[in-house]
Amino acid sequence: ASVKTPAVQMSSAVSNGSSALADIDWDNLGFTFLPTDYMYVMKCGHGENFAKGELKRFGNIELSPCAGVLNYGQGLVEGLKAYKTTDGNILLFRPEENGMRLRLGAERMCMLSPSVDQFVEAVKDTVLANERWVPPPGKGSLYIRPLLMGSGSVLSLAPAPEFTFLIYVSPVGNYFKDGLSPIDLMVETETHRATPGGTGCVKTIGNYAAVLKAQSSAKAKGYSDVLYLDSVHKKYLEEVTSCNLFIVKGNVISTPATEGTILPGITRKSIIDVARSLGFQVEEQRLTVDELLDADEVFVTGTAVGLSPVGSITYFGKRTSFRSSGVGVVTQQLYTALTRLQMGLAEDSMNWIVKL
Ligand code: COI
């Protein structure tokens, strides 16, 4: 994402939790980074617990060139969103799930992590401090990006002696530029995102660097993104670079079983529950390219992406289209159910919403 200079007046009267909106073009938000007012920082040494964090003005951070995250990739990202409702409330969607996922990832990456309560409190504090950056209802959301990194110095390969937990936020609109219009995916047959026993199931930063080459090459050919296959059999569907995949066939909705190589998305998990509550049969299983190409509808889910319909899949140069335009009925139904919940427009019967 490109870094833009915010078109914002940084008057102190509006920078500290005031509900006055930042002065930006709310009608044209994309998924690009806009610097906001505050970030949250919390540190701990090896063998300690994370204790107390603080809000700081958003800005560059200082890291030793020898930091574990810079040299050996000891880092995790998270992503969640805050929405403003028409009555002025700010809602978070399942933040404790991100806190739990961060803890699992930290265990895999030999890092210490904040408790789930510390995580959720830090998210709340950061959002409130940046309240004027939460888009008005219907214009987008505030993307919240927690990071956990090995910030201490290491030269030989070892876990860093100090960890930093940081949260920054940015107002965002659609991840794929045309919003709900169907995306075109290419099945990646040369490289793989994850291997059994590797780190595909945790949100470590290296997973994202590893997919850039395939993604960039697919984008250069006009595709929106790539879909990965498993690295052992080279035939089972895994995930797209930044989101999970779903297939609709009649009343059955299927998604690849996570099995250690796929990121267990929180939107993925939520869509499974929402679909079941709407009467669909949902299966988590191994799925082949043939099953994908035979689908009635295909869509992807993720925090950044939300829920996005897939219009076509290209496999070894052959393109299969699901719909020439528009959104499938089931995809639309799930999209509406999910977004209404996230925006506080539907009853929160699953208790997923945290109101600030
Ligand atoms: C998210 O969906 O929140 C992610 O972290 C994916 C990222 C590539 C934007």
C-alpha cells in the first residue's frame, strides 16, 4: 500500500478522542495507509510479562538494526476493524478472537504475547484515541493493525530478548478496488504458500512476503490475486494470498479444512456460523480444483477483504467464469448478513460485537 500524506488539520481540539471527523475524502477510501493520530506501544523483555502499554503520537519507531524481526522475521500481524453506527457508537468485531490468534502465533514463533484482555483493551484504547478517523457509517471502517515483533537484538539465530506489541490504525474502504464486483483469480501452480509443519496457519509476517512474487506476477497479467494449492499433492485448494476461499454448490457451502497450512480466518469462522444459522450445510474439507470449477458460486473472506465474490478462476491458462457480472444469490445473502452484523444493523445473537 502506498503511504499518503493525510489531508488533515491536526488541531489539538480534534485529535484526542473528539468525535469531530478528520478532514479527508470519506467517499473515496481505498485500502491504502493513511497516518492517524495515535499508536499503542507495549514492550516486554524475555522472561517477563507484558505489563503496561501507552498511547503515543503516531510516528516512526526506533529499532536496532540487529532486531530479531528485521533479521530473522520474528514477527506477527493481526487485522481487525472498527465500524461507526448511525447512532454514533463504535463497534469492534470479535477482537478477542484476534487476541487468541496472536497468542497461538506467538507460541509458534517463540515470542511472548499480551494476554487476550490486554490485547482487547489496547485495541479499544487505540480506536478511541483515533476516533475521528473511524469512517462515517457506510463509508468504510477503521482498519486496526496489531503487530508483535522481536524487537531485541540478536545476531546468532535465537528468539529476540525483547518483544514489542504495537497497534496502529488507518481508515479504509474496499480491499479490491471495485468493491463487491467479482474478482478474477489465477490458480498458482509453481509456488506454494505453506508446507505441513510450517507457519501457514499463523499470521507471521514472512507468509506475506513469500506470496508477493506470485501475486505481483498474476496482477501484471490482469488477475486480482492468486489461489494457492497444497504443496504435497499440488491439487488441494488452500487460500488466496490474503483471504480464505468458499465454494457454493446448491445448499452446500464448502471451504478448505485448515489442517495447519491455512490461516484460520476470523471472517472465515464467522461466515461458517452465519451460513449454518441461515440453514446452509457447511463443510470444511479437502477440495480439489475440479470441485472449485464445478461450483455455482465462489467467494473469498478475510478481515481486509470482507466478503468478495469470485467471478472467474484461471487454471493452467483456461478460464472458468462463474457469473459474467453481479453477485451470486448465496454470496449476496452471506455478505448482507455479515456486514449488517458488523455494522450493528442486525441483532448480535452470537455475541460477537464489542461496543466502545
Ligand atoms: C487482513 O485481512 O486483515 C490481513 O491481514 C490481510 C492483509 C494482506 C491485508
